[in-house]
Amino acid sequence: MALEIAQLLAVSVTASTAEEAHAHGMANGPDIVVLTHPSHEDVTVGATPPTDTNVYLTNVNVGAQVCDVLMIAM
């Protein structure tokens, strides 16, 4: 089994509590999604599990927020 690791840098998530899809560009859908917050802590992983094409994020802040997304596919 191959392990795949990828990172999306400076992902901007708009001001909404609705889930927002962000294309991850991995060959397989990630099993683990970890957010790092270089500027804000209002972005979280959405309730929708990652798919073959997207990871889902939410943002409870009133403005667009930025985070980095680290992903691992097993």
C-alpha cells in the first residue's frame, strides 16, 4: 500500500458556515485531513468526508479566512 501526502497552501474559505469544496489534486481521496492556521483559526474540516476530488471546509468567521490543508491518503 502506497502512502500519499499532499498539502494545499493558503486556502481561502469564504465567510459562510456552509461547507465549501476545495479540489485536493491527489490521485486518491485523502483518509486524513489536518488544517494548519497561519492567520486564522475559524476554518474547520467540514462534516462531509473527503471525496476523490475535494476536501470540504467550513468558516464561522464573517470574513474570508486562510488556512493550509495537509492530507494523507492510505
